[in-house]
Amino acid sequence: MARRMALQGAEVVGVYELMDTPSGLRRSIVQCLDDFGIPLELSCTVTRLEGEGRLEAVWVSDVDSATLSPLTGTERRVPCDTLLLSVGLLPENELAKTVEVQLDAVTGGAQVDDALQTSVPGIFACGNALHIHDLADYASEEGEKAGMSAALRAAGAEEARMAIAPASVMVGEGVRYVVPQQVRQGKRVIFSLRPSRPLRNGHLVIEAHLADGSKKILKTKRVTVAVPAEMMRTPIDVPEESGLLSVSVRLEAGGDVE
């Protein structure tokens, strides 16, 4: 929106981001802000408005990165006549609530298995109704998968596999959420996840937890850069292990990568 305003002839004096890392894609920051000379201030928010009849200025303050509360003594006046607010997106889940689908407390969307089936058999979720995507391509891909899964279920082609109790997908260190939240043995799955904090030169670790208390590393992948604003995707082959209880996903800093 900042770029659009600039292209229409407006002078955009700043973008103020509450968090200490940008909430947009890195390429968007370069193409929409840097290329147009629009400053981005992190850990900063608008605290009050000024003007009679119309906006004349806003007051912005730095915020504490831990509590997100404005810091006393940092308030400053920014003259302007327009303020645009970006309040983020949440999955549309009114229909899911109506049929009592179990929702994920972090994503706001449905909890699904590797077939994108929800807790209510025969109901599938995908795209931005499941979790907010960065790219429409990924939302469309999920739509195709959910449609195929629904067709297979209608044809009775997945009854044997669906009878297997799914293993839970556990969120580990450095990860905010993972979709799907359940997986079954012997299936290739694409995990979609978001980091909980910025990470450089780390690695992604996916680990199986078995009923006998043992663990098995399923995948270790080097991660050069990971930021909360950008969704990560990685394929994983879920092993046909007896006693598979759960699969954990974590992001760790440093260390050797196999």
C-alpha cells in the first residue's frame, strides 16, 4: 500500500512496525519501501492522533520488544494528513465453527491431518481458511490437495489408511506453528511452518518420537535465513514405524547438519 500511495503521488513519510522484525516478505520491503525511499521503523507504533476535523499529525513511540508497550520519553510528532492501518489477517473459520471443527489456537484455522481433513470426518480445509499464506500459489496447491483427498474419501480409496491412528505434530524450539497438525505413517507430507523468531545460519530438525521412548531424526536441513514473516515449507517422508506417537519440528541455531 505504501508503494501504491507513492505511485499515486503521495509523499509517504514512514511505515511503523510494532514488532522488532518486518512483518512483510523481504522482497516486498525492498520493492515497496527501499526502492521508493520510504523509511521503515521497527519496534514503533502510533500512540495518538492530532487534528480538528481532519488528521494533521500522528505521534509515534518506540515500544519495548518484550511487552510491546510504548516507552516513555520516545514519543515524537509526525505531520501528516493520512493514516493507513495494517491489522493483519485471520483465517475465515465461521463455517468451521458452525460444524464444530477443532481450531488451532495459533493459526486460528482448522486443525488438519496430512490429507487436510479436519477433526470432523469428511470436512477438509485449505488455503487461507487453514492458515494465512504468503503466496497464492501455495494456497492453490493446498486446494488441489484437499480436493483430491475429498475425492479419494468419497470413493472409499483411503479407508484402510485413514483407520490408522495419526501421530501428532509437535511445535518445538524456534517454531510458531506447523501445518498439518497430524500425520500418518508411510506418507510424504509437506510441512508448512513459521519461525517464532529470526534465525541465521541454523538448521531445521524433524524428529520422530516412538512409544518405546526412543527418537529418530527424520530430517535435518540447513537454514541460512528464517524470519517470522515468511512461511517455510519442507517435504518429509513419514516412516512406517510401529509405535509412532508424534513428530516434532524445531529450528536451532548453529550446529552441524547431516
